[in-house]
Amino acid sequence: MTLRNRSIIYRPFTLTYLLVLFISTLALFLIMIYTVPILVRGLRIPPPIALLIFYLTLIGSYVNIPLTSIETVEPTVTFKQVRFFGITWIIPELGWGVRETIIAINFGGAIIPTALSLFLLLYNIPKYEPSPLATYVKVAIALILISYFMKKTARIVPGLGIAVPAMLPPIVTAIISLILYQIPPQSNPSVIAYISGTFGTLIGADLLNLRNVTKVRARIVSIGGAGTFDGIYLTGLIATALTLIA
């Protein structure tokens, strides 16, 4: 079965990977202790839903759902063995080959954050914000600024995908959110930070760089996965946490 025909693509499992996963699981409880309260207190999400989101995001980061594929023609080099009078000669041959790149969307890094952001936009903001319209405007401004910042900082990493620095985006997101929320009437900075941070990373780092997907030279390019998952995950959580302690 080819990648094109698969409905879901999983990361390969190795012994080293399982060992790392086991060690990470030991620290999962401590991470959960800090993560779930951030979602509950900052975003006003019920504790059971916050716990479900936490696990679905981590587990879903290993699941990529194919959307489409792109074929590019590129030069190839093959080597042919020729024996002449008992001597083996290696002769390079130049040609052209077709590389297929699968465009996929990551379940934990794109679908879950998008669903949560839409929930905040359509339910939490109208219900809890004193001035929903003002909050929507602040989210839009923050989203534009963060998308632009992500577009400028994202880099194409051949063989991996599109990558962004892990810690810089959440700090920038928190600063922008803390500045905007104070503009009267005040809004919840955590909501501004999470929505603009997750959408800004997805749009600026991934979607605006899809035209450069042929430069990646990887079999799979995942929206919200690989090099941008940590940026999206950390941006949403850390930016929200920073707004809580500021």
C-alpha cells in the first residue's frame, strides 16, 4: 500500500523511540499537573475536557492524515556496474525522476488546536467576555502580527519539513496578548494568546510556506506536525501560562 492510498499515516516505531516514549511517560504526570490547570483557569474549560485535550494532543501528534500529494520532477543520479577484463567500473548515470510529496495534517498539532480555538471563538468569548466584539478585534490584530512573525522566522529544513524556534513564538505571543488585552475594554489575555498563537503558527509557519513544499525534499509534509508541532503546542500552553502569571 502506497502513502497515497493510506487514510492515516503513523510515525514508525523503533526500540529507541519506545525507550524515549517510556521515559517521557514518567514525566507526563508532572507535565499534566501544570498543563490542565492552565486550560481550566486560563481558558475556562471544564477539567474533564481539559484532560481529554491534553492527552489527545500528545497522542494525536503521531497521527498524520493525508490531504493531497504533489509530484515534482528532479534530476537523479544512478550508478551502474560494468565489468571489463575482470575490473568492475562504477559508472554514474544522470536522469530524471519523479518525487511524490504527501501533504498531510497532524491530528494533535493542527486539528485539536483548531477545534479548541474555534470553541473559544464561538462559545467562550460570547459567553464570558464583557465585550465580545472588542475581543474579536484584539484576536484578529494579534493573529495578523503573529502570522507575520512566524512567516519570517520559519525555515525550510530539507528532509524534515517547516520548522520554527520552539520558545520564541510563545514569548512573542504572550507579549502581544498582554499589550492588547489592556486596551479598553479589557479582555481575557489567555484567550487572545491561545487563539492567536495556535492559528498564527499554523498560518504563518505552515500554510504560508506550502508554496515552498518542493524544497523540503521529504516524503511527507505535515501541517502542524514535525518541526511546527512543538511551536504550536508550546505557544498555546506557555503563552497562556505567561498571561496568567503576568
